[in-house]
Amino acid sequence: MPNLTLPLILAVIGGFILIILIGALIAKLYRKATPERALMRTGLGGGKVITDGGTIVLPFLQQITEVNLQTLRLEVQRRNQDALITRDRLRVDVRAEFYVRVAKNVDSIMVAAQTLGLRTFRPDELTGQLQGKFIDALRAVAATTTMDELHEKRVEFVMQVQKSVTEDLSRNGLELESVSLTELDQTSREFFKDSNAFDAQGLAKLTEITESKRKERNDIEQNTRLSIEQKNLEVERQSLTVRQIEAQAQFEQEQAIQMSKAAQEARIMRERAEREREGREAQITSEQAVKEANINAEKAVAAREIQRKRELDIANQEARIAVAKKSEELSKADAEAAAARAIMVKAEEQVKTVQEVAAAERAKEIVVIKARETAEQDAVRVIVAADADRKAAEDRAAAVRTQAQAEGDRVRIVAEADEKRLAVEAAGLHAINVAKNLLGEGIMAFEVRKELVAKLEGIITAAMKPAEKIDSIRMLHINGMPGAAGGGAGIGGGTTSDAGSGGGNGGGAGLPNQLVNALLQYRMQVPMVEKMISELGLNLSEGKLVPDGLSEGAAKPVKPATPAKPDAK
């Protein structure tokens, strides 16, 4: 039994090892397809395409070719000398990307494995193999479109290229997913050849387009510049208008401020005049009260004086009456004493006494009446004078009050008139300035000449003013001196030698014109003649030429003759 167990164990171990070896061999010889890779087995058993699962490949009897099922990006560039030529004979630089892959079917995988092999895993090699097809398709489609159409209709261009390439790619088991035109631009002019017919036509077309567009661009730029300048001009005009409005507003504001100041000053002047008037009225009232007090005091003094004079006159009259009574008593005593001497004498004396008493009484009454009249006249005079002073003071106060009120009204009226006058003058000055600003240079020059003509008479009168003090004229004509070339000829009528120049200055003019010209030339030549006389060592003294230092009065100026004043009548 033990002898049978050992061979069995060895057989089991050997079988297990054999199984392991067979499994390892199968694992080594088994090739599995993936979603990104397909397998094509050739050799023993014929060709077979495997896209799912796997297969055992027997060495030396079978061969496996892998095919890449992923999408490949194949880039094609045509630029410069190799650029595409469009229908309008222009060259365009193009860069296109072709996205291709092996179609996932048995026939395509088999064709791709046969025609491309491992190049499906090498995009650069695949691009080199398929580039000719791509370039041919690009050139064929580009030749049927212009550059503008190519640029504007890229989608159609791509679809036409895709349609043109699809059939060629299917022969290699490939299918075209899409085409991307990633770059499209005109080829630089330097790569056009003049000897090439296509390039010659393209250059002509390019020159026509560029020059036309340059002209169009220049027109646009010039129009834009003109529009900008017009806009700037419009903005400048608006700015000037705004500044003018601002200046007008500022002027109106300043004018309003000035008018407000003038009104305020006028109001201040009115208030000041009112205060002065009130002050003068108060002063007049005070002075009137003082004068009334003085008048009352003078009245009281006058009344007391009148009363004193009246009392004095009454006392004098009473004294005279007493004296008269004493005289009467004395006369009666004398009469009684003389009664004894004679009745007739007594009667006569009585008669005389009666006469004298009557005369004395009459005189006394006359004196009393006269004193009373005098006192009453004095009292009336004082009362009348007091009333006159009072009325005069009242009249003076009323006059002062009226004068103050008139002065205040005058100041107010003058202030209001000045305010209105200043406003009118400011408005007129503004209107004149605006009108002057609108005047042209010709009109302004005409105004200047007009003003000059208006003042010309005054200018000539002022220029001839010194001639009023000339009592006699001596004319010294010297040929060759500046300003005297034609004077003598003009005054004298012209000489033969000066007929062409100086003779025409005064020959045809009258005597007044000749005299005025001579006077003007004399005034112009006086400084030069005095300078020449001074340089010769002479001096003009009292109208005579004398050497310097010989005459004391040489330095004194000659007083011009005073013209006679016209009679006042």
C-alpha cells in the first residue's frame, strides 16, 4: 500500500505542474483585445479580426497585428511658397486638423492593418503617409472658392474637404470624424512670384484690393478726421456759447450787484439824510425851545420893566399931583393972605388961580396920559417884538424843516436818478460793446476815419494855435534842407529845376494854403534851425543873431506879441 501511494503523489504533483506550465504557456500565448485596440491574427487558421475577447497566438505559426482604434489628430500646414491658391489667384496660408480613426468593423480593421500596420499608433508617420491626400483635397476645394468666400464660408469649405477625403481614407480603413480649419490668412506679398502666372494674377488682384482698401481707409480716415474737426468746431462753438452765456450771466450778476450796491448806497444816503433831517429838526426844536424860553424870559423882564416904569411914572405923577396940591394949598393960602389987600385982586388972583389949576390939572392929565401911552406903546412894542420873534423863529424852524426835507428828497431823488442812470448807462454800454464786437474791421476803420474827420477841424485849429501870437512873418527858404524841397517852389510858383518835384506842392494852391504850409514847415524846422545856430556859436536874442556871451538877454525867450482882445461891446 505504501508503494502505491508514492507514485500516485508523484503523478498528482506532476499533473499539477503540467497544468501550471500549460496555464503559463496559454497566458503567454493569449492576446486580448481592448476598446482602444483591435487584433488581427494571420497565419495558421487564416486571418481573423478580434475586437472583443482574445485569442491564442502560436509562435512561428501565427502573427498578431494591433490596430489603434483611438481618434488621431493629423495636422496639415500649407504656407508661404506652399500656400493654397484660391479661385481669384490669391495665396492663403492654411493650417487644418483632420481627426481620423479606424472604422470599428472587421473589413476596415483588416484594411487598416494591411495598409497602415503599426502607423496607426504613430500619428506623425500616419500624417506623412496621408498628407498628400489631405493637401490634394485642400487645394481642390480652395481652387473653387475665392479668399473672401473661404474666409466667410469656413463650414462649407470644411464640409467639402471632408467629403473629398472620406472616400480616400476609407481605402485605408479610416473614417474622418471632422476637419478643423484652425488658421486661415493671406500669404505675404513677398512669397508671390512675378514669373508665375497664378501669382502675377494674384498680385494684380492683391494690389487692386489693397490699393482700393487703402483708398477707402484713407477716405474713412479723412472723413473721420473731418468729422472730428467738425465735431471739435461744434464743441468749440458750443463752448464759446457757454462761455458767452457765462460772461453774460457774470456781467448781469455784476450789474445786479452794482445796482444792489447803488440801491443800498441810495438807501443809506436816504437814511443818513433822514437821520440828519431828524437831527436838524431836533436841533431846531431845541433851539426853538431855548428861543421860546429866552423870549418868555425877555417877556417877563419886559413886563417887570414895564411894571416898574409904570409904577415909577405913577409915583412921579402922584408926586406931581402932591406938588400941585401943595401948590394949590399954597396958592389958596396966598390968596387968603392977599384977600385982605383987595377983593378985586383977590378975584383976579382967584381967576388966575383957577386958570393955573386948570392948566396944572390939564398938564398933569396930559403927562399921565402921555406916560400911560408911552407905557402902553412900550408894552405893545415888546409884545409885538416877542410875537414877531416867535413867528420868525417858527418860520425859521419851518424853513429849516422844509429845507431839510427838501434836501432829503433831493438826495433820494438824486440817488434814484443815479441808480436808474447807472443801470441805463450799463445796459447801453453793454449793448454798445456787443454791437462793437459784431462790427467788422472795415466798419470799425470807417468809424475811426469818421471820428478823425469830425476832429480834423479841431486838430488843425490846435496846430495853428501858435500862429495867433505871430505879429509878423519872416520866411527863410533854404534849398536842400529836409522838408524844404518843394516849399519855395510852391510859394514862388515853381522853378524850372524844381518843376517836377517841389513846384507841384504849392504852385497850384492858393495863398492861404501856401501860408499854412509855410507855417507848418517853419514849426517843423525850428528845432533844426536852432540846433544849427547853436552849433555855429550864435544865439537868437530878441530876434537877432548874436554870438554867445555878448548879450545878457540872449538866454531870455522872446515874448510873443499879445493879440488884441476884442471889444466887449
